[in-house]
Amino acid sequence: MDAEQFRAAGHALIDWIADYRQTIESRPVRAQVEPGEVRRAFAEQPPESPVAADILLRDLEQKIVPGITQVQHPMHYGWFPSNASLASTLGDIASSGLGTLGISWESCPAATELEEVVSDWMRQLLGLSDAWEGCIQDTASTACLTALLIARERASDYSESRGGLQGEDKPLIVYTTGEAHSSVVKAALLAGFGRDNLRLVDMDPETRAMSAEALAAQIEEDLNTGCNPAAIVASIGSTGVTAFDPLAEMVEIAAEHAIWVHVDAAMAGSAMLLPECRHLWSGVERADSISWNPHKWMGTILDCSLLYVRDVEHLVRVMSTNPSYLRSTVDDEVKQFRDWGIPLGRRFRALKLWYHLNIDGIDAIRERLRRDLDNAQWFAQTVDATDDWRVLAPVTLQTVCIRHEPEGLSGDALDRHTLAWVNAINQSGDAFMSPSQLDGRWMVRVSIGVESTTREHLEQLWALLQQRAREALT
Amino acid sequence: MDAEQFRAAGHALIDWIADYRQTIESRPVRAQVEPGEVRRAFAEQPPESPVAADILLRDLEQKIVPGITQVQHPMHYGWFPSNASLASTLGDIASSGLGTLGISWESCPAATELEEVVSDWMRQLLGLSDAWEGCIQDTASTACLTALLIARERASDYSESRGGLQGEDKPLIVYTTGEAHSSVVKAALLAGFGRDNLRLVDMDPETRAMSAEALAAQIEEDLNTGCNPAAIVASIGSTGVTAFDPLAEMVEIAAEHAIWVHVDAAMAGSAMLLPECRHLWSGVERADSISWNPHKWMGTILDCSLLYVRDVEHLVRVMSTNPSYLRSTVDDEVKQFRDWGIPLGRRFRALKLWYHLNIDGIDAIRERLRRDLDNAQWFAQTVDATDDWRVLAPVTLQTVCIRHEPEGLSGDALDRHTLAWVNAINQSGDAFMSPSQLDGRWMVRVSIGVESTTREHLEQLWALLQQRAREALT
């Protein structure tokens, strides 16, 4: 494909994207396809001869789009808001168009330095001190793994340069809670700590936040039995019920024993753009690493996860490689972001943040977040004020955990009822929510915060919920 | 930004991208900026009020582009070809436009299933048997780390579910050579094996391929001293001199001791699209995992690295998480690619491969690869036939390692001369090559294979090399 063919096909694609984004509301929220249906729409063998771009555009519309769960749909309340704002989409397109290679500063100085600029802008917008330096990673899963790897190396005095984790006498221990995101457990296992050395610390039964006393006691016990407490992962806005671990107390305890504290604020980090929310991570300045995803509620298109650390030298020492073919004459004067994470090659992801912040502007972004906080409060109060409906956890941000509990239903029967009405709604395509478990029982998470979701959409959702729950009873 | 604003700005951006790609040859290859120069072109504080998209386009042109090393430039011979074909760029743009969320099959069935389809197409095009199943990862670094993690868990009988690597009695050992890519060492260290347990096996001094005899002897010695040989990483086309480890012999040795074999064909995997090159990885069907990057020579825009494994069940067992909020009613019938790698959230990367294969067609891609192989042979013969110039390693694919060795220059003086002429060329912006070390001495890697590089460009390069090398002597 030459540049003129690209130009023509690109214009057609842009028009198609604009139309697609404009008409999302007319599509079902959850993809209506069966397993294997999309796959069977494509040939099993690779194409033998070239196909024109307009045929692919037709296939996009007819074969791909029906297989997409529309997370940009205003009636999407599943998982978390995964806003792909059009401003950031434009920046992502610019990144593709430039076709840069990010393996070193020299391979694309602009990609490195704009990433420094926007990471620092975001630091300021979050109210973090300039002790923090950041970079963009793909996801909070990867950022958390990176954090646990550098925590492992600090606690083991760089065991990677000797016998590795297998050369350690004292077992290294990681602390978190049962509310932590699945990626935390995954990261601990992949980093080699082992499940036996992962402590799920007790929580406050009401808020589901970590109990600081339980943490202190657990560390004490581990020290007494010859273990090496290495890392604490604090959930700042847990996935299940948006619980906030007591960070200020945790960093205090960690400091006594020089334990690495990683703050997982994947979803709730966006809230820290609002000064009135920052009390929720009070103590953050004494943590060691923070990750959060602009690609969630804030709306910078996936993948865009920010990782901040205070001790850059330590991070780089653990993660760096410096082979001769990647050296240049200016290595001492520049950042090499390959040494800040796992991958060597990196896309020019700074552009999507740069476009997003410049075009939409931080005021509009903040206003939208506040709208969502208001909507969540309204929704929770409405649900709570209605007979047989319950809000199951404090609504601190934009997620409301609910259950319809009609008289006489409990235990497994209640579980069946919950799954019946939520699956009925999800299958209908009218709205989408995530069923989730709380204390072993099913509930429904209503995660509010799609860019296009207004109060009217929530009113619509509430009517739908009541109707489907009634229907499920009969 | 609303859809109509996006449409207008998108059209302008597409035109700008088409113009940019058309005029790349008129730009310097290596970015001509000093460290910090791009950063200083941007404000230290985040923008307070919104900025129009056309202002950003102007900034792209004036502030960003001068900071890009033009790897799409026909005179780029650095590192490796990092082709961002316009067909795949279009697919990447479609992916951004769709704004999908890939955290589970349910969140975007089309992203999962098209990835299955194109991974299988690529398997067929590489001539691999259907024992292999693949997925798209960001880079070969991440794929190699994933491979070493699953190798670690196989060798330790799933130590992650117990005391982790630190609970192992026998040290787990990883084998590779000093020619292996830096990401292999990095992966071994991050996976917790430790540098003491990384064996850099002796190589054939001529080809710099691993010595199979040395490998067998090393494994024997490790077994005798109570170690647990866990993984062998074979370089199929090393970065330095495109060395090919003797895979057929290595898998034979590995099979005797049930050692995991990972094939790192990051760059050279593209060559396996050509049946006449496949003898270079003879034995591959008995390996356990393979990674290679369509985002290099083949030209599917970064990031697009394919990871193939034979034992999917094992991969998923090591990498999977299955929290309640990610479950759906069809989990038994679908693939969950989150369980095939580190990140949970994934972009819709299958689209760029799908666009690339459909629009350009495999025949044209193969023809271009063969053109590059011919060009490399021509270039190597031309250099080799010239007094004072040497080709330092066999030219198996498209990389030619050269040195200008005028009479009377050796040792450090020769190093200074080499760096002088290559840096002079790189700084001029006329062409770009990677200086690299071989046996502790500097040489220059001429990596041929940018989409737009023709024989004429190589003739131009050869004239430039001779001129600059002469000048460096005076």
C-alpha cells in the first residue's frame, strides 16, 4: 500500500470511525455472538491475493463490530469505565502514523522526552510531589509485576545478580488482601514469591479495607519465624467494592521494616485528579511505587498505565540492559525507558495523553468525573430507598454494588435470582453490568463512568433493573 | 471532542500522515536533536485550557518530527528493519477507532477470535505444524519472559503454587549464549533464576552459534552438581551477527532431560515466511515455545510479537487468573488471552496483521524479503571485494557486519576509526547504522530491509561509507 492509497483508505476509515462512534448507542452493549461465531466468519487459510481496503471496511462493519462488547456505550456499566476519548484516539492514530521505534532514546528522542513531559504533567495533576518520576506502561498488571520485581530485588539486596530468588535463605513475603485485584496475586506468583509466601491480610468486614493492625501482626509473626517481608500492595480502590486500604498506616508500618509499598490505584487513580478525593490515598508520598490507568475512567485510550517510582536508580538497576548495539554517545544524558519496564520496543504512547490533555482539557475531564460521582450517589440513594433493594458497600467513587433481595430469597436461591436478572439484562444488549462475588455470594457491580453516560441513562438503567428483577421472580 | 470534531481533525491527520510518509526521504535519518531539546519545547506545566487539533498538528510537525529517528527512511540500516507498513498502520488506526477493551473473551469476542485466526494464518505461513497455537504479545522481550516463566514452572512442578522459586532445593538453570539478545538475560534475571544460574554456553568461534557439544557437557556438569536444567533459549538469528544456534541438535539434547526450549527468532522469524530459509530453524517442531516479531522485517507495525506454544494447557495454568468479576457463562468454550501473557487489558492488535496480510498480500511481502536477501548478498560481496574492507560474519539473511581496516590500524586505534566514520555518518543524517561490538572490538552492522530501501540506496550507502571512512583517516 502506497501513501496515496493509504490517504484514500484512511479518509474512508476516519469517516467510518466517526460514524461508528456516533451510532454506538444504537448497538447492543454486549456482543451478541456465540463462541466461535466471529472466528468462523473468516477463512481458515490466509488470504492468497490482496484485498481492497473497502472490502476490509465492510468486513469490519459486518464481521467485527457484532463481536464487540461496546464499552463506549452509555449503557455499559461493566467491569470499569474504559473510555477511549476521541481526543486520545486521535493521538493514538498519530502514533501509528508516525511508525516510530522506541527501543532507546536515540531511536526516537521525541517519544522518550514527550513521555517524560506528559508523565510529569500527570504527576502534577494528581497532586504528587516532584519526588516521583513516571513512565507509561501497557497495563496495571505489568506495572504491578514490575513493582514486585523491584521490591523483590530491594529486599534481597539484588539477588538477581547472584543466585536469584532460589538463592535466598529467608522466604520473601508479599502482603495484600483478598480484595486485591487478581493481577496482584498473578504478579506475586510470576515474580517467584510463591503462593505460600503471599499473605492475604485480614480486612475490616464493613469496608473491606486492609486492617492495619492485622498487617502489623502478620509482619511481626513473619519476622519471628525467619521470613523477609518484602512488599505490601495497597489497593486504592479495589475492583470488587472500591475499598481503600489505610495507606497512611500501612506506610508507617512498612517504614519500620523497610518494606516496599506499591499502590495499586489502577481504577481509582483517576479520582486523584480531583483534590477533594485525595484524602483517599493519604500517605501516598511515603509509598515506593504507584500505578494507575488513565485508560480507565479518565479516558485516555488503552493501553496507557502510569507507573511512578521515587527511587529511579533502583528501578533502572533492576530492569536495565545495556548491550553494545543499543549504546549511543549520549547515554549519560538521557532516559532509557526500556530500563523502566519489561519490553524493549515501545510505542509512542505519550501522544495519546498529550492529545487528550490538550484537546479535551483538564477542566472538562474533571467536570465529567464529578458528574459521575454525583450520578453514583444519586443511583445508590435511589436503589437504597427502594424496598427489597440493597446497596452492599460504601459508594466512595463511581461503583455501586447492589442486590435485589426480595423477601424469602436467600443463599443459593438468591444467587440464582441475582444471576438470572443480571444475565437477562446482559444478554438483551440493553445494558451491561458485571456480576461479582462478595463473601461468596453473587451481587452486581454497576460501574458508572462512560463518557456518554448521563443521568437519563441511569434512570433508564434503574427502570430496567426493576423490571428484569421482577420478571426473574416469575 | 465529539465525533464531528474528530472527523474533521482525523481527515487532516490522515493527510498529514500520508504527506509525512511520502516525504520521509527528505528528512535526516537520525534525529538531529540534543538531549532535552524536545522536552524543552513543551511547557513544564500541563495545559490549562483546551488547544485546537490543528495546533497539535503544527506541534507534531515542528516539535515532534525533528525528534524522530526515521526508521521508515530508506537509508535507515540501524538495529533492525522496523517497518510500519501503511497497510498495517491502517489496521492499527482501525483498532484505535474501535476503542475496544480486551480483558476477556466477553469484553470483545472479535478481538480474541480474530487473534486466533491471524495467529493461525501466520503459523501456516511459517510452515509450522498445527501442534502450535499462538497469540500476539507486545515484544519478544515480554514473550521471552513469559517463556522462561512457564519453563520455570514446568521444571519446578509448579513451584508458584507452593513456596515459589525460593522453595526450590536444586537451582534451576537457564542456557543460552553470549550472542543471545539482551532481553534473554533480562528475562532470566526477572524470572528469578539469578545470574549465577545463567549459563552462557560456548559458541563456534566462526559462526557464533551455540556449540551443541558444549551445551551437552554443561548440562551434564550441572546435573552432576545437583542442579535442575530448566530452559534453553536458542537464538535463531542473533542480534549481533545473525547467528543461528543448532536447533536440531539442541532439541535432541533437551529432550533427553525434559528441558524447555524457547526459540527466540525475533528478527529472523520473518525469514521463515520463505520456504528456502526454513532449514535455518530445522528442529523447531520439537521446541516448546517460539517468539518472533512481525513488527520487524515483515513490517506489521509495532507492537506485534507472536508467541507460539505447543502445551497451551501448561501456559494457561501458569499465567491464569480467574476472579469472579471476569467470569462469564461461556468460559469453557472460549480462549482467554489474558491467561496467555502478563497484561490483563489488551489492544485489538490482530487488526494490524489482518490488514497487512489482506492489503499487501503475502506474495508481495515474500518478494520484498527476497529482494532484501539479494541486496544483502550484493552489498556483502561489494564490500568484501574492496581493499581494506572486511565482512566479519557470514551473511545468512539481511544483516552485514563490516569494518574498514586500513593498513596499520588495529586495536584501540581501529576502534576509534570505526566509531569515527560511523558516528560521522549517523550524525550527518544521511544514513544510519548501528555500531556494535564483536569480540570486544567495534564493527558496524548494516541491517538491510526497510520497505523503501532499493539497490540504489545501497549503492548510495556504499559510496558514503567509502567517502566517510577515507575522511576519518585524515
